[in-house]
Amino acid sequence: MTTRPLTEFEKTWSPGVSRAARWFAVVNNQPLGKRYMLTAFVFFTIGGVLALLMRVQLTVPENNLIDPHVFNQLFTMHGSTMMFLFAVPFLEGLTLYILPMMIGSRDVAFPRLTAFSYWTYLFGGILFYSSFLFGTVPDAGWFAYTPLSGPRYSGLGVDFWLLGLSLVEIAGITAGVEIVVTILKLRAPGMTISRMPLFVWALLVTGVMILFAFTTLLVATVLLEMDRSIGTRFFDSAAGGNSLLWQHLFWFFGHPEVYIMFLPATGIVSMIVPTFAQRPIAAYTLVAVAMMLIGFLSFGLWVHHMFTTGLPPMAMSFFTAASLMIGIASGAQVFAWIGTLWGAKPIFKTALLFVFGFIFIFVFGGITGVMIAVVPFDLQVHDTYFIVAHFHYVLIGGVVFPVFAGLHYWLPKITGRMLSETLGQWSFWLMFIGFNAAFFPMHIMGFLGMPRRVYTYPKSLGLTEENVIATIGSFVLGIGFLVFAGNWLRSLRRGERASENPWHAHSLEWSTESPPPNFTFGTPPIVTSREPLWTKTEVPAPQNENVLRAQKALSNAPERWRATLATDPLKAEPHAIQYLAGPSYQPFLAALGFLTAFIGVLVKGYLVAALGMIFAAGAIAVWLSPGKRWLQYVASSPASTESGLPVHPNDRRSTAWWAMLCVYAIGITCFGALFFSYFYIRLFSASWPQNGIAVPELQLPLLSYGLLLASAGTFYWATRAFWAGKKKRTQIVLAGSFVLGASFIALEILQFSQLEFSPRTNAYGSLFYVISWTLDLFVLTGLAMIGAMQLRMLNFFENRIGFTGLQMRITAMFWYFTVIAAVAVFAVLYISPRLFA
Amino acid sequence: MKAPQIRTAIALMTATLLCGCGGEHFQSVLHPASPEAGEISRLWWFMLAVCGTVFVIVIALLIVAIGRRGNRKPQAPGGDAKFVLIGGMLIPGIILFVLLIYSISAKVVLTGDERNLTIQVIGHQWWWEVRYPNQDIVIANEIYIPVGEPVRLQLKSADVIHSFWVPNLHGKMDMLPEHINTFWIRADKPGVYRGQCAEFCGAQHAWMAFEVVALSTNDFQQWVSERRKLAVEQVASAERKFSHEVYMRVGCGQCHAIKGTSAVAQIGPDLTHFGSRRTIGAGLMTNNTETLTRWILAPQKMKPGNLMPHTKLTDEELQELVAYLTSLK
Amino acid sequence: MENEAPNTVVSRRTLWFGLLGGGSAWFFQLLAVWAIAEFGCVAGLGEIRRGGLTIVAWMAIAASVLFFIGALFATFLAHRCGRNIQSNSRGIEMPESELFLARTGFITSGIFTIIILVQSVPIFFYLKEC
């Protein structure tokens, strides 16, 4: 290592100046990605130990080693940990680290959001596990079916589960936004949509799925937590609620969740196979199509987790059809990998071995998956060890094996050291054999009558041999993991240094040093083919000049602020220079605020909760208002003039514009899930509103919602004045919108005070209030944004083509969405009960 | 023992033997004892054959792909796109379509009519309440049914979600707190079939089992009339008065009902016919004086977390109680 | 929106519709037939027959036909986009990404059109009862 002084450019990109800053203010994707992965691995180890404890208990029948309460806690924590704290976060961490490098960007689109995502994830996980300290460990299963998870049948443990999980969900949703926008906007010039590496395709589909699926889960967990804390009645059948509503919401998340883990895993495989076959992937287009098919189909399978709940057979058969169709998408991918390997004489490295292991196990698990989509068969094996076997084949085979393949593949890039091949092969064979020994016998156990989630089983079932084998297998599997961990630790000290591209791979991440510098690429790369490192051709003529100009302007520049190139989502032509934020404590503080608020809810200290939320809102406000210093750096930098590209465009060239589309997706899902709950409960109710409550009067809501609708008009007027450059008029008319919105809130409060029912009365009351509150929350957020816009205009009105204009655009997008949502809410709450009464 | 009781006992023993599985596989998907379970089991073997072939072919292709000598420009047989389109999408598509048709047309939904027997089964944490509304019989953790005819089960839960599952007879049906799920089962051979709760329902989900006892039509009629007669006789008998006082005094009556007596609480299982019950603790152990004694003394030790509290008893009270309960046939 | 890059011969909106239209049509068909079957059967519509078929079956068929046409339309649009791009880009370099999007759209929406058909098959097993 040479000790030359850092250049200004390098200093700008350094993770933090002080030790504290490096810990808590870091926003760079590389350290945060590593932290994400490391944290996920710690949880993975804990989850694995929990699993081994369960196996010990189940080795022999009628064992009394672990008592039933503890056993229920073990499998609840094991499942929740593996799903929520390991698989998804690990893949998010890997994505945060690898994705920018793979698409030729210097960082992800919203660096501070990365930090926020990591901190909420970490805090969520800690909150979750702190239940051990208080002896109230969650014990209602990772699926937490109501009413078992409701206030009557479970203790504080479920609150730990719900609140810890909500934080992790927030982390997941923010990571989803991050992934989608980064892929769409920050790809290297020339990396058109048809040249994206398949891992990036997989992540794009996954990112969109996260937005819909995790939001649904967030809504579901919030509803259940409200049932438990403030006494709403969503899932309480004694007061008009419905326990199956939870299952619908949970599985509408839960099934896509499986593919949210599985798709990135197949993406990893689609990167590794071509590398070791030294040829491009077979049928690239069909693999991309298959990923899109899975993205869609995964949202149409949720009912196949509910085949035994007594649904009409006709309704179930549609979901059998949909579930079977997944087989086509998976089949296409498997055949693409086989086709790629066909006659290619692949190089047998550990990473590829794990891929073979993956294909073997995953095809097996996929086939049992086809079987359980068949209703009559599922009626028998549902909730038995057959299912346990099936989903471990799919999740360990389909996710963990590719993850280990990916680790053996990418760790040299991340740590700069090669792993030992010998140890790698050992860990593979131990894991592969151990896995099959542990989980294959479980198919038989299911057939011979062993249900899931039992802490023991009678000797007379005759399942002792199978269980002994399974336990031995699980320990062999565990040793395999340990060998890998040892291999990794060994490599950190004694591993051979990795070159830039040790595998002679094809994608961009292998064109930078191992480990990469903080800024990833000093000079932004330009891409001209699907395998940029294998086929280098000249940049085509027409774009040549623009692209090269942009590349030159950003080469080890700008010096005093972080930037990367933003490109068109389709053609990847340079669009703008993307300003990226530097180190900041605000994400950490905002996450801390959320944690405080959630702890407040947990201990039913609602004052603490409110203070936490206010603190978080304050941190976010500081976060979102750009410092004067940075705006000056941007203004004084030559990057924009040299490249001919804007820095803060206010249209779809901006990352913020695309992030707003993600917010739309989140908002639509949020209201969609609530409206679904409303009509689901209505259809199973004898009368509506329930218990003879009168339909709410129309006069007051007509006025309040009318005012809100009018505010959209005034807002439009204000934007016209804004773009025309009329400062005074903009300020006055925008103030008008603010007053209209605020009076909506005031009238809502007045109306709530006049209603004869409360959220606790029955499920109808709960739905009415919670849907209204959700809308109010959107309106209040919009009002805050309008307020911030007014403040911004006081001093920076002239920056209309810069940041101020962008802020105006974003505020408008949010406000219009809120007003449209309000119209929908009005239709559902006030009009629909009057129709088909 | 009176003659009818002996008859039932003999019937039960033959039933157990006729099961043909010598104690094992009385809770097995692969040993069907009804047309519906048989159909599902055939469906499984069919799927195993088809899907197993697919699995072997895919893995064989993978091995061939790896093992082939390298060409100058490697390509999948028939071209990459065609290989994936036909092998990965078209052929699986056809197989899956066949499976879909088989799945929908499999005859697994059983129904009967008004003349058939109706039984209400109510899931509790962690036991099964079994009611014969038309016969006025209430038992627990065992279901007696006549062989060879459909039986209507009205499934419901008193607390959290449970799931009714007797694999030798049929698939599962959930028991929900909201509404009754109607489910029809039938057994073609006399025998004892074990069932178990299949939806996680709390601490003692593992020991929430029951048995379905399938009797020939005559034996079943016999069983019904015995229960009805015995219930009346038991109340009339004067010698039981003292025993019953003990029962009420030590607190059993606060949760468990005995028909025709002052014990009417409905919290725990109805004990009217306890003496003829096959198991204690919902399938935990066979019912005899020894196990019953242990159970009464330390229910929390036998089945941790269940809702029956420890009871403080003198030895005389215990003996009296055990004798009383075992006499309730 | 200002600064929209001047496109070749097809609008981006059409391209995106071609890509996502089939999948969306499939999703809403599934939601529709599920809601019809679940709530129709619970509400007793499975007992009322018109022309030999239950109301539930009629409604499910109508919904399937509607969304089938939607998916077919998306497939057709994607196909037309692809053709237009190819026929209009002689001489100058091919707008590769648009063509790719049109092709993937054609395949994806096409497959979803078939899936809607397959998913409608169960209706014909439940024409007379739920």
C-alpha cells in the first residue's frame, strides 16, 4: 500500500472523517452492504442454532428435553429469523454492494436511504431478539395466524414479533425503492435494457415485488398490532372481524416473499453459470421473460396456502392452475442453465459446485411444489412434514445454495482475497449430503402422519429412524456452514490476493479493483454489449460524442461532491448528473426515532411513541432539506457545463421522479389492502354497517372531501404560477391549498367526534377509522411537504430549474396522489354502503 | 360387565385387528381406508411417476451437458432458444396441464344427504369435543362412526384455528372460530384411525389427537343405545352419590360435566362416558386406572401447558375419584 | 413531459403496455374469478341457474373472456411495435432496446394470454354447481 495523500475526489468519497462518522454517518453502499450481509449472517447462525435445538428435541419420540412452550418459541424464531432477518436482508446487502458495480454506477440512487434501511433493519432485529431478555419470546409461528396471535391467546411476545418485524419491513420497502430506482436510472451509458446482466433483471423484478408484497405485510402487521394494543376488531370474530382476513393478507405477502428470495438467487446463478462455462447465457430473452412471469405469477398463488380453510372448490381450482404455471417459468430457467453448460466444458470451482447442488435440490423441491399445488393432494400433506421438506428444498436449495455460490464467486471481489478451493469443496459436500439427509426423510414423515410444528410425536407412528437420520443430517449441514465460515476467516488473513477478474467473468463489477475503491469507478464505464468484459467494441457514432463528454466530465470528478451518471431507463443514454449525498447522521437518528416509537407502542407508552415519531420526522426533515454548502458546491462545479447535463432535473430524468412512482405503488398497495379488508369483511357480514350502526351522514364528509378536492385545483394553479416565475402568486395560491388541506383535517376531527361508534365497536368501526386515519396521514404528510415548499421558495425561488423545481414537482406528485386517494376513500366509506345495501 | 358392553369390546378388538396395519400406519396418507383417501393416494403415485421421470430426465440432461466434449462454439441441442422454449416451457406446460385436469376431476369431495349421521366436532385448546346432536351423546377425543356410509362432520372451533385430519380417511379441514365448515368422511373398513390437529394451535398442539372408531352398522347402533341407556342408569344409581360429592368438592365439577348430575360446566371435556374412553389427554396415553391416577395428580407434568390445573387430593379422595370416573361408561 | 427523448416509431407507453398488459390482465382475471367463485358461492349464486349454467359460471366466463381479450390486445400491440420498429429502421442503426422490449412484451403477454385460457378451464368443471 502506498501512502500518498488522498486526492480531493477520494476524500469526498471516503466513508467518514471521524471514527463516529464512519460508524453512524456512513452512507456508502460498500460498507453498508457488507454490514447488511454480516448482520444477516449473524442472524443466520442464530437461526441455525435454533433449528439444531429443534432437531435434538425431535430425534426420538416422546422426548421431554425441551418443553412445548420453548419449542414453539424455537420454531417461531427460527422461521421468522430465516425469512425476515436472514434471506431477504442478506440478498439486499449483496445487492447494495454488487449492484452499483455491476451496472457501472458509483453508488446506489439514495445513499442515505441505504443507511436508514440498514439501521431500521438492525434495530428491528435487535428489538425482535430482545424478547429473550424479557422472557416473552414470540411463540405464535412465523405466520402468526389469528386468533392465536390475537390479544386473547398470546402474550407480549407477539408484540415483539409484530413491532420488530414492522421495522424490518420498513427496511425492506426502502431497499426495494432503492433497488428499482438504481437499476432504472443509474446504469452505465450503453447498458440498455436488453444488455442488463440477468442478476440485474432479477433484482428489478424483485424490487417491484418488494414494493407490493412488503407493503401488504406492513398493513397486515399494523392492523394486528392495533387489535392487540388499541383494541380494534379486525381479526376478532366475536365482533364482526375475520381470522381468515389475516391469512389472505399474510399470504398475499407470503407467497411473493418466497420469490423475492428466490429470484435474486436465480440471478446469481445466471451470472455464475456463463462465467464458468465461458460463454453467454443461453436464451437471455426467455430467462428475462421467465423472471417477469414469476414476478407476476407470484402474486396469484396466495390462496394455495389456504386450501384447507373450506373455500369453494371452484375458487381453489383457479389457484391450482396459477400455481402450476410457475413450473413453466422455472423450467425455462433450469433449461437455460443446462443449455449454457451444454458442451461448454465448465471449470469446476466451488461456486459452480454450489450451482449444481442448487439445480439438483431446487428441481426436486420444485417438483414437490407442483404436487402440493394440486388441491386433493395438498389436503393430505398440508401442514405436515412433507411441506417442511418441500420448502426447505426450495429455500435452502433455491436460496441458500445460490447464496453460497455467490459468496464463493464474489467474496474475492469484496475482500480482495481468494477463498480456499479445498475447504470450499469440503463445505459443499458436507452441506449437500447433510442437507439431503436432513430433509429427504421428512417427506416420508409427512406421509406417515407427522404434522408440522409439533414438539414431539408418539412412538407408535414409527418415525424414529427417519428422525434420527434427519437430526444427524442437520448437524452435518451445520458443520458444512462452519467449514465455510472458517474458510472465509482464513482467507481474510492468508488468502491469496484476488486480481481484478479472477474468474475471467463478463460483467462490469470485475473491471474494478478487488476490493473496489470507495467511489467504485474513477472513470464511469461505457457499455456496448451484454458481456462488456468479453466483447469490447467501439461506441456507436451518434451517441459517441455525448457519452464521451459525460465520461470525461465525471472522470475522477466532481471533486467536492459525490456524483454519478444518470441515464435513460430504456436506452441508457446519459440524462443527468446524479447528485449523491455524503455522510449524514440523519438516517441513523431517524431510525432511532422509529425504534423509540415502536418501543413506546410495545410498552403502551404512547407519549414515548409520539415523541419518537416527532424525533424521526425532525431527522427526516433535516435529511431532506439540502444544505446550502452542497448546493453551492454543485453550482460552482464545472461538471454540469462540461458534460452538458443538468444536475437536478425536475422531470423523469430525476431519480426522485422514479422514486415517486415507487411511492405511488406503495400507496396504492396500502389503500388496496385496506379496501380489500373492508369489502372482505363486509361480504361475510350479515348487515353493513355491522350491528345496526347507521351509514355515516353525507353532509359533513361532502364538505370536507370537497375542500380537499378543491385543493388539487388551487395546487395546479400554484404550479402554473410557479413555472411562470410568479413568486408572490405561487406563495399565495399554494397557501390556499394548505388552508384547504388543513380544513379537511379539522373537519375530519369534527366528524369523528360526532360518530356514534368507535374503532373498538366492531370490525366496521375499526375499518372506517383506520382507513380515514391512513388518508389523514397522507394529507398531513402532504401538508408538511407544502409547508417545506413555502420555506424553500422564500430564499431559493430562483433555483426553479434546479432543486426548487424538483421539490415542487415532487410535492405536486404527492398531493395529486393524496387527492385521488381521498376520492377513492370517499367512494368506499360513504358511497359503497349506500349501494347494494 | 354386561352383555352389550362385551359385544362392543369384542367389536372394537376385531376392528383394531381388521385395520390390517398392526398398530402402525393408523395415521398414514399411504394406507387409505376410504375411497377418497384412496383416490388421493392414487393421485400421489401417479404424480410420483410423472414428476419422478421429469426429475431424472432433468438431472440426466445436466450430467450430459457437463460431460460433453467441448465444441468450438458450445450451443444447446437444437439451438439455445429452441432448447429452452421446448424443453423448459412447452413440455412442462403440457405435463402441468394434464396434472391440472387430473387435479380438478379427482373425485375427492364426498357428500351425503339428510339421512346420514351428523356429528359436531368442536376444537378446543387442546382437545376435541364430539357431539351427536340427534343421538344426544357428548364425548371427547374419539369419534364413533358407522362403516360404509358418509358421515357429516360439522367442524368448528371454540378458540383458535384447529384443523381436522384423519389421513387414512381423508385430507384436512380447518376448524375456524367464525363459521362451521361441513366435511364428509367415510370409512370402508372397521377399524381405529388416528387423527391429529394439523394447524398450530398453541402449547400442546402436538398432543391434540383423537381416534375415529369405525364400527359395523349394527355395532354402531349398539354403541349408541348403550351410551344413552348407561347415561340414565349412572345417574340413578344411589351408590354414586358419595363419589359424586367428592367429584364436586375437589373441583372437577367446575370444568367437567356429567350428564344428569349437578356437574354442568362446559369448560373441559364432558365426562359422562369417561370410563369407556380409549385415551387420556387427547391421545396422550391409553386410559386405565394407573394413567388416570397419574393424570389427575399431575396434569401439567403429563401435558405441560394444558388448561387443567393441579388438584390437591387425599389418597382416599383420589381412589374414590378414579373409581367413579372409570365406572362412567 | 418536457425533455422526452424523441422516440422512433412507437411510443414508450405502448411498449410498456405490451410488456405489462398481459400480466396485469392475468392478475385481474384471477382476482375476478376468485372473487366471483368465493363470494358468489357463499352468497348462494351457485344455486341459481340461467340457461343450464349457474350465475357464478356465467360471471366467471364473462370475466375470463374480457381479460383474455385484454391480454390478447397487449400481445398484439407488442407484436405490432416490434414489426413497426423493424420496418422503420432501415439504414440507421436498429433501436435495440425498443425492439427488445417489444419482443419480450410479445412473449410475456402471449404466455399470459395462454395462462388465462388454462386458468379458465376449471370453470367448465363447475358449470352446474360450486
